Amino acid sequence: MNVPLVEVRSVSRSYSMRSRMFGRSTAVHAVDGVSLTIPRGETLGLVGESGSGKSTTGRIVLGLEPPDRGDVRFEGRPMAAPGTPAWRAQRARMQMIFQDPLGALDRRLPVAAQIREPLDIHGLGTSAEREERVRELLRAVELTPGHGVRYPGALSGGQRQRVVLARALATKPDFLVCDEPVSALDVSIQAQVVNLLCDLQAQLSLTLLFISHDLRVVRQISNVVAVMYLGRIVEIGNADDLFARPAHPYTQALVSASPAPGRRSAGRIVLAGDPPNPAARPKGCAFHPRCPRAIARCTTETPLLSAVGGDRQVACHLVTGPQAETRDAA
């Protein structure tokens, strides 16, 4: 049996938020019972609005934040304890690409030195081998040695993100968490970076967790897509099938708002209101205050993520309960 490279098992993460006026602490459930499986060489796209818990999930997967409950497994084994030699060895095989490339880079250092930094930290290779590895990485992300002597401020946004990608690849990782990696770039540059990432994934057999609110990009790069709302997964399944036939009302609204050839703007579903405050999560289905088809059960009972055919799972009473509608009608 093939063991998935990354397995997230019922992880939850809460934060304590103190009221400025009354000084009371309230628990904010950023991630609540999330489970994900990412096979080797595939990409799982994680989508949802800002504040849905996507980035926190990515940080938990990398071991940058501990879950309150649940666990993360890498190649079938639990993540090592932070700060141990085993954890450092694991972390060399798991890297992150950040949203803001300028913020992720040190403006005081030439970019070649920053690409080399992971090699120095993990003690990989001799000095000459590290220098050659830096040149190899610059070529891999379609930059030149001349770019390596520049400082981040002298590069364009797309070039800076290529540097961040080169640095993430320095230790020859198996797994990348890409947290909104192209959202700060112009559309034309976005396409270049995404195409480069796809090419490198194929060449290096990389496994990706791709976090984004941009469904166009997620659709291009992902094998499986998980839709997150207020800390929970509300739908997950094959990317092509999910975009063709979204089942959860929230997924339907997201897909309807994503530009696509031949799609009429009249078909867009506009949701009422904003996402609820995570510190005051609604009872029942968290989406029910914004759902145009909510029923009484949605206000009292939290729907569980349930299989609805094939590899699709949905957390919605309208899809899996007695009032379930057919997926083709959804």
C-alpha cells in the first residue's frame, strides 16, 4: 500500500484573544478538525476566503506551529519534536514559499547569499559545492548569476519570487507549502511563476500544498482541491470534478465568482454579509447565516464531512442529509 507523503489527521488550533474593553479571553478556533492527505508528486489546493484558516493549516503541516489536537505525518511517521536533530532533518525536506517575496528576503544581503543560507544551516556540501548549487538553482528558476549579486530591492516582483523559490529548493525538498505565492504579482507574471512551478514539480517530483484564494491558479496547478470555511473543510475532491460540479453552496459561490471562458456574469452567486467572527462561531453550520438555501437543521446541527460519490466529500445537510439535492442540480 502506498503511504501518502503528507497526512494531516484531525488537527485543530485555537488562539486566545483578549477583549480590550473587558479584559476577558475568548478562544478563536483558527483550524478545527482538519484532515488532508497529499500523495507523493501531487498538488492539493487549499482555497477559501481570508481568515478561513488556510495559512495556519500550512504552518501546522510544516511544524512551525503545534496543533492543539491531532497530528501531522510525513511518510507515515509523526513529525519529530521541534528543535531536535530529527526535526531539522525533516524540515530540510519540507519548505515554504511565502506570499510577499520582498518581506521574505533580507534587503541587506545579495540574493545569492540568501539562496545559499539553507545549505549553510543544514551543513550540506563543501563551500565550492554550495556555490555551484546556488548557480544551478538560479538557472533552474530562469535567473542568471548576475541576478545573484543583486539585492532584493533591485529585482522585480517576479524575480524576487523566483529567488524565494530557488531558496526553498536549495535543500532538495520533497514537499513545498506555497502560501499565496503569486497573489502579490501582476497577472502576466503570475502565469510565468505558476508555469515555472509546474515545470519544476514535474522535473523534481515535488509534492505541493498550494494555498490560495485565486481559483484560476488553483485549478491550473492542483490535482485535488479542499475548500475551507471558518477553520473547517466543507468540500474536497478531484479538482476537475469539483470545479465542474461544485456541491457545497459556499463552493458554488466561489466557483461562480471565478472568471472562466464562456461563463456569464449573470450566473454569479453573491453571498450576503461577511464571514462570521471566528471568536463567535455560529451554531450548527457556520455558513448558514450567508447560505441562500439554509434550512432549520443548518442552524442547530453541524454537518460532518461525508462521501457523496467518487472521492468527493462534502459537509452540507443539503447534500448529504434527507433534504439532499442531486449534485447535477446543485
